[in-house]
Amino acid sequence: MSTLWSCSSVYLITTLLHLSRCYLSIEVDRAQFPQGRNNANRLRGLY
């Protein structure tokens, strides 16, 4: 049970890190391009 818990926690942490990195890149795009024309392209390129 503890092994399953550690694996799930590692997966959760990596998912949170990935989401925060995506959010930061979107924020950088919004700061550089206030009209936000690159946000959709950045999201499409990530997934």
C-alpha cells in the first residue's frame, strides 16, 4: 500500500509541475502579446 501511495504522489507532483509550467508559459505569452494571439498555438503545441 505504501508503494502505491508513493507512486501516486510522485505522479501527482509531476502533473502539478507540468501544469504550472504550462501556466507560466501562457502568462509569459500574455505579457509579451497582450492580445493573446499565441496562447492557443502554445496550448496546441504542448498537447
